[in-house]
Amino acid sequence: MSAATLTPAQKAFGELADHCILCPGCKVDLGRPVDPPECPEAMERYRSWFLLWRREVRR
């Protein structure tokens, strides 16, 4: 699927995934003794994606 055919929710999900992969605080580190605090940017991106996804599903 090309970028031109992605829905807004699919684009938002891709941005969320990219952030979580590249953000040092979001990356999974199995050697870390405690879970990191929640990343505010990741949470905001998740909320934005979820709202877009719900609107698309309900059409």
C-alpha cells in the first residue's frame, strides 16, 4: 500500500510506530530493571490514532 492510499488512521498509526521505535524512552530494553515512565508524546499519538481509527470504523 502506498503512502497516497493510506487513511488518516493508518498514517497516524505509522507515526506512532515510528516514534515508539526511535524514541529512547519508548524502546523496549530487556536489561532495564524497572519500566520507564510513560512517554507523553507516545500517549498523545496513541490517543490521536485511536480517535481517527474509531471515526473510520464507524463510517
